[in-house]
Amino acid sequence: AYREEAAPLISQLAGAPWGTLLVLYGEAVLGPDTRASLCRSIRETRSLGRTVTAIHLEADVVAPEVVRASFDDLYEETGVPHRFFDDLEEARAWIDAEIERASRG
């Protein structure tokens, strides 16, 4: 469902730098199949201009250390710069700054 919903938005952004704000809550631990699918999706969107990802873990995330390590490994593997944020406004500001920097070359 996500891919179908996101595809038109991503196609509008393609060709220019853009970023993602990922907000995780509840059960966010990745199983092997989900991780593999997400890895493919991140690589595909990177080729379409995805420049950065900011990640925010809500207070109700189960096993936050495990989730953080898992997503850190995932983004390191895909080569997409990422950072974790406690504050959503700081995350948005970082994304905007990174997009601006990428736009300048």
C-alpha cells in the first residue's frame, strides 16, 4: 500500500534533492523480509533524488536501542545520510539544510 501511495509523490520530487522524515512508533523492529524490502525501496528512491533521512522515535517505541541500531545499519548500507532526532522541528530544519546544500552542488 505504501509504495502505491508514495509513487506519485516521489515522481513529483524526482530529479531534485529531497528528504524524508521517518517517524517510528510502537513495534518498529524490522524483520528480515521487511528490512530487505525497505532496503530496496531506499535504494530506488535514492536514485530518484532522495538525499537524506531524519529519523524520530516516538516515546512508545518498543526496544528503542534495537530499533535505532537496526535503522542505523539499514541507512549505512544504503548510503543515505541519516540522523536521529528527538525534536521534529530540528529534524525538519536539518532536512531543509541538507536539501539546500545538495541543491547547490
